[in-house]
Amino acid sequence: MPLFRLDASIRAEGSASREIADVVEAEWVAAHPHDTIERRHIGVDVLGADMWAQAVAGNRVAADARSPEQQAAVALAAALVDELLAADAIVLAVPLYNFGVSQHVKTWMDLIIADPRAGAGAAPLLAGKPVVLCTVRGGAYGAGTPREGWDHSTGYLRRILEDVWGADLTVVEREFTLVGVNPALNEFAELADDLYQGALESARDAGKELAARAA
């Protein structure tokens, strides 16, 4: 019973989104110790920014008329879709970058949608499949905060994963990850720790539920 995990942080070490996803994964492994985990780290092993355009163009012509660049892009889009279809459950670790979804995640999603199995008119790609989205934010973006409404990533991710692809989605969120890094946020240390502990607990619960639903 394979699990697919995607990491989008540009950091290989010290990533807050990776830490939360590790907790989810640990619960999965505890319940499915012999199952495989397929991984893709698009924040480090970056997908080419031009691949989406090449995949779109390649899918508009016959296979034998595609350029080498189009052939590679179409093959990559198909491989990304295959990874999702082969998985029984999915974990995504996606941080908020510059108030929006990162270029790495946008390219990944655009390439998937370029594949005919996920494009317009296709059946929902992840219909009913359990997915946990682990997302983190450096500051606070909730109701009543100065930056309420500035998070333009989480809503977008929900729209694609849940509404377009039909995933059975659970979102685990952590805020104030920059407390202790940015001195201007030092006064929020206690709140940040509470949010951190709450996120870890939510991740444990989400991991257990993910393992149970996939089974």
C-alpha cells in the first residue's frame, strides 16, 4: 500500500513543513511498516519552469511530431500523474512563500493538469483519495491579524486538491514559524509554542486517520 509524499520547501534541512509532514509519515509507518513510500522533493529537485508550456504544446500535436523538449515534458507530466494514481494515500508538505503558493508547487500542479488524465473534462484525479496537506506560515494570518487575507496559498491548494481533483483532504497548519528567527516577533514566543504543539498534535491525528482511511 504505497504512500506518496511531496516536499516543496527550498530547504533540505530545518524545514518547518517537512517537520510536520514527518510526524504524519511516522504515524503512517507505524500502521503500515512494510509499505513503500514514494517521494518527490520539488523544492530541491526542481521541475523546469518551461516544462509546463512544453507539455501543453506537446499534447496538442501527434506524438511523432513532438520536439525532444515536448516529448520530455509530456513524459514528465505523465510520470507525475502516475505517482498520484499509484498511491493509496498522499502527504504534501508545502510552506507559504511570499504570501502565495511557491513556483515549485505551481509548476508541479500545472504539469499534472497538462496530462489528459487530469485536464479539463477528465474525472477527478484523486476522487476520494485521502490526502494530508501540511502547510506552514512564518507569521500569523488569521482573522483579526494585521495580515488577515494575505495567505494566497492555502485557499488555492484547497481549490485544486479538493474541488478540482476531488481529494479527501485534511489540512494541518502551523503559524509563527519565524518566531525565534525574526526578533520583531519575540513577544509572541509563548503563542508560537502553543501553535507549534497544536500542529504536532494535529499532525499525529491526521497521520493516524490517513493510515486508517487508506487501509
